[in-house]
Amino acid sequence: MSRFLPLTIRFISGGTMMVTTVAEARKALDGTWKNKEAPAYLDAVRLVDDAIAGTCRPAVAFAAFKKVAREQGLLKSAQPSAALTMLDELWSRSKAPP
């Protein structure tokens, strides 16, 4: 299975999980979600299962997982890395007048 940029999921129960693979997405789908009957949730489950079975592209399944996590408010926003923060500071300093 291919790896994706990490997503942090914050479940309704309060727990969190880092998801980077389709297999981890499947495990996360078994957690506590707001609405497991929502069409987008059911689509994500089907696509993730299909990707694990080899009948769906992992990128499509992971995108469906990310979409439903965002729709249900479980996708924790990623904070910029320390390196990116330093780069932003350097960039803003280079734009400042002398």
C-alpha cells in the first residue's frame, strides 16, 4: 500500500489517530464517527475496502477517507512544520525594507 501525507483524525470519543495508509484509514473508519450512515462515510468504507482488495486505486480511497473526515469535522488541521515556519520568517524578513 502506498503512503500518503499524514492525516490526524480526532474521533468523537476524544481519541486521535495518525493515518498514512489505506490500511490505517480502514482501522480509523472503525472508530467513533459522527454519522456512520452518511453516504460519504459509506462510500469511503467501500472504496477503502476495494483498495485493500486491489480493485480500487489507493489514492481514490484515501481521498474519499479524507473527504468524509473533513465533512464530519474529524480532520485535525495540520500545523506547519518548524522548518516551514523558519522559512516563512526568513522570507518575510527578506521582503522587509532595509
